[in-house]
Amino acid sequence: MGLADVRTPALLLDRAVVARNAAAMTARMARLGVRLRPHLKTAKCAQVAALATAGNFGGIAVSTLAEAAYFVEHGFNDITYAVAIVPAKLDEVLALQDRGARIAIATDDPATAAALAERAPAFATTLNVLIEIDCGQHRAGLAPEAETLPAIARILDAAPNLALEGVMTHAGHAYHCGDVTAIERVAEDERAAAVRAAERLRAAGHACPTVSAGSTPTAVFARSAEGLTEMRPGVYTLFDLQQMALGCCRLEDIAVSVLATVVGRYPERGRLLIDAGSLALSADTGANEFLAGAGYGWVMDGTAARRLDGATVVDVNQEHGFVEGAALPFDDLPVGARVRVLPNHACITAAMHDRYHVVEGGEAVDVWERAKGW
Ligand code: PLP
């Protein structure tokens, strides 16, 4: 199917750019001396996972059990489910382990650890557990000095069929850093928190083989990964305007865009309407924190090579995007013309779509499906 035949709105993915992003992060992690466990919450796609794990040890991270099941189905068998486990989800995890995969789970809750320990004697396989550490985002995790840290470790290590795999942390607050120096500082806080927690566990007699950290900004800018064993960035596979605003990538590293069609043309209002609204682009405006005028995405010409004179999606309804710009080239944009919108936040924009239309040399050459749901 040629690009002209792709029905809009549609999610386009530039395969060569993904491959380049993947190779660059692989090389960066090798330079830092840690394993790369790409987080597939962004791409949710086996073909992207294959590119991201090429030259790495093959492990991945996921954010939903639906992703975990999808990736097991596609042959990935070393998976960290990097959202806190609840006992009600345990049977699904065990069923995936029964299929030969190794699914590491995470907790920061002593009662959950006790519930796991109670059920563990009946497990057919060993379940690996990471203790989640808070390195400053204050979303989830224990402070590295928390008293409950060794207490959870004791519960896990005492139980049959449970293995305390180590610690994991994520510096989500790096997304609010105004410059590279601030990201470097957060990266160091992230590293230090994970390493300190691991040291405490080791001092208490726990092996703690895995010390896992990472976000895309901290993976891109960390000066040291000493004491870490792996990093788990995810957005870097696709990149987006937010990452560009943070300095993590260049415009030409953004691998995804939403192909849209002009459905209304209002020169008197200085506005175009496109058939990509909040359900095709998402309503995420995170990029605006450091990129004034990012709106709901930058509007590029149909090949995505060139931004249309400052054109931005300034507002969205469910299926309408409102495009404005300093000097929109209305003569080149009749109803039916096509544009591409670069996403603010690739994870959320991509989650609006079931599949990628893979683009190479300006043509649509393949369709890659995405994992959906929870
Ligand atoms: N690890 C965890 C626990 C996460 O929640 C995320 C993203 O939300 C990542 C890793 C990947 O980081 P990023 O999205 O910055 O690439």
C-alpha cells in the first residue's frame, strides 16, 4: 500500500529512524557499562522491540500485563513488569512464567510481599521480585533509607519460590528539568538512590544482583552508571517534541508522526481543520513546559521533512484538530491535502492507534501491530 492509500488519521513510523535511535542508545549503554533493558511501554510493538534489543541481552520492560503477554507471544522471555504488582494479578504473571518466560515483578509494599510469600510455596516456578525505590519523583517506591526496605527483603528471601532480584527506580521528575545540567543531577540522584538501596540490602545479607534505573532523559545524559546493572529507557525508540525540548533528541530523530487530512479551510480565521483530534493525537500537552507553542503537536508537510511555517495544532476536539500558524500556505492546503503532526508525547499519541504504518523512503512499506489494553 502506498502512503497515498493510507486512510487518515494514521500513525506513521520511520523504520530507519527507529533503528538509528535504537543503535545510538545501545552504544550509549555500552559506553556506560550497563545492560540496556528497553522499556516497551512506548512502542508496544514486537518489531520495534527486535530493533531495540539488537546487540543487547534481550531483556525488556513493560508497563501492562497485556504488553507482557503480547511480548511472550512474540518470543521475548526476559521481561520486567515495571508497575507495582497486586496479588490479584499474580495468576496472570504465573501463567506467563508457565509458558517459559521469566517475568520479574515489583513491589514497595510489605503487605504485598507477605501475600506473595504466603502463596509462593504453591508456585511451579521461581518468581523474581524487585523492590521499587523512590529517587525523587515521589510516584512509587521506598526511600533508599526506608526501614521497610530490609523488612521486605527478609520476607521475600525467606519464602520458597521467590527470589529477591534487586531494586529498581525511575526518575520521572527528569521531565521537569529545565536544562541538561539539571537532568545530569537527576540522573546522578537516580543512580545514587538505586545503588544505596542495593548496598543496604547487600549489607543485610541479600544478594541483590539487579540494580535497575532509567528514563530516557537520564539514560541520555547520565555521566556515570557506576553500581547500576541496567537502564530502562523507552521513549528514545520513537522520540517526540517533549524529548526534543529537553535536549534528548533532534527534530530528525522523531520517528513517529500522525498522518492527517485537511477537512476544513478557513483563511479568514487563519485556521485549518484536520481529521486528527484528541483521539488521534492525544490531549497531552507536556511538551509545552519547555517548548512554547508546542500545542498538541507541530504540523509538518506530508513528507514530515519541513514544518509548515510555524504551524501548530492549537486545539483539539475529539476528531478535529485546529491548525494555526504565522503564515499557513493555504493555497497548498486544499481540503484533502495531507499533513503530518509530530507528537508531543510519543507514548500517549501512539497509544491512540492500533498499528504503525511503516515508512521507508517516503513510502508506506509495512504495517506493524501494537499491543493494546491492560
Ligand atoms: N521505568 C519505569 C518504571 C517507567 O515508568 C518508565 C516510563 O514511564 C520508564 C522506565 C521509561 O522511561 P522513559 O519513558 O523516560 O523512556
